[in-house]
Amino acid sequence: MVDLLSDLFVNPFVDIATAPVFFVEVAVGGVLTGVMYSLVALGFVLIFKASGVFNFAQGIMVLFAALTLVGLMENGFPVWLALVATVLVMIVLAMAIERLVLRPLVNQPDIILFMATIGLTFFLEGFGEMIWGANVKELDVGLPESSFEVGGVLLNEFDLSAAVIAAVLVAVLAVAFQRTRIGRALRAVADDHQAAQSVGISLTTIWVIVWSVAGIVALVAGIMWGAKSGVQFSLSLIALKALPVLILGGLTSVPGAIAGGLIIGVGEKIAEVYWGPAFGGAIENWFAYVIAVLFLWFRPQGLFGERIIERV
């Protein structure tokens, strides 16, 4: 086994052929991580499609949802009741954001809305710390954590469960926002607020729905990442790992968030294992951004994004 790992680091291009089981194990790990990235990126896509602005607060929403869930569980709530209560909290938060932040800024430039989400980030961070404290919290929602082998490939039950839950949620939302009346209204609002209002689409309703869904997505992401690494304030930085996913897939595309997450997840795992030693290791943290920069050079709208054409 030691000789195999040594050979993997010496000649990575031969290793794929000589150690296919190990390569598959690395790739599967990347797929499972990529699905989790897609889940985080999906929150950004939903908000952008509804308001046309990048939601800088999505990362802190993941943290706030996880903190609320853990805080309720620590105060004696059973898991199912804490989940229901946290969903209600995120819906109330969405209604408050629409009423206090978005509604006064209708038809304002996108940069104004973007700055508002930055302010929302710092507010939720301070509010969450004030209510639930700043200590690292352990989150246990009952997902299995043992490992097993399939064809020599080692798989972790927690990673598989998290990936399946995330994949189902992403698939349901992708279908809902592509084929339902709400999805069409959402795209209309993203294109032009005033035009959408003129045909009877309520910005208030659409924004509340979308921010509520984004809050629920943030809750699921917070559960998965929080159960894996603990609920701590660095959890909000997971949003930074979603940026390359958005660049690859396109900021307006739900399928793009899925494809981008899988590409980034698999790419960074393979890069870390096979090429990391050549760079001194730890390239997993920045390899995704290298891929994103390359995409910005050749296809800035992403794989599934729409090309922006401006007449001058």
C-alpha cells in the first residue's frame, strides 16, 4: 500500500491506469463534495434570478440557519421540531429582508442592492453571535457516519447521505424553477422589475418566495457542512468555494450550478491527490479559482450562462 501511494505521487499520469480503484475513489469523493458545492451555489443562483443582484449574504445565511438549528437543539428541541422551527425562522427572515431591505430599493441600481446584502451579512453575523454565541458547536442530526467498500472503493455513509439529500433538493428546485408558473415569474422579475409589475407579477410575493427557498437551501447546506466540520463562524466562508462554481456554471443557471459544482469538486480532489505533491500540497484550496480564471478568459458567461450583448 505504501509503495502504491509513493508511485501515485511520482507519476500521476500512469497511476490512473495502474490504480483505477484508487482513482475512482478520489473521483467519487470529488462528486460527493461537488454536490455539496452545488447546493451552496444554488442559493446564489435563486437570489440572482429573482433580483438580478449577487447575494453576498448567502454564506452567512448558511451559518445563521445552522446556528439556529443547533441552538434550538441545545435548548431541548427534538431534531424534527428544531428543523421545523428553523425553517419557519428562515421564512420569517425572508419576509423581513423583503420588507426592510428589498422593497425600499426597488428599481435602484444593482450595486445598491449588492451593498445592501453586504450590510445584511454583517448584521446576521453579529445577530447570530449575540443570540447563540461564538463557540464551535457540534451538530448531530442522526445521519450515519460509518464507511463501507463497493468494488474496493471506500465510501462514507454520511457523504453519500448528504450528497443524495442535496441532489434531490437541487433536482426538485431545478424542475420547479424551470417548468412552473413561479419559475417563469421569477425570470420575468430578474429581467425587468417594472415590466414584471406591469403584467401583474408581485415583486413582494416573488422575493419572499425566493428568499424563503434560498433560506431553506442554506439550512440544508448548513446541516451538511455543519455536521461534517462543526458549526462555527468559518462556515460562512463556504460561500467563497461557491464562487468558482458560479463562474463555471453561469450565475443565472440552475443546471449550471449543478455542473459547475461537480466539475469543481472532482477537479480539486484529483488535483490535490495527483498533482498536489509537485506544488508542495494544499492546492485543493486554490485550484478551483485557477479553473475559474481560465473560464473567465475564454467563456466569462459560464457553461450555461447567457451571453450578454450590449448595443452601443
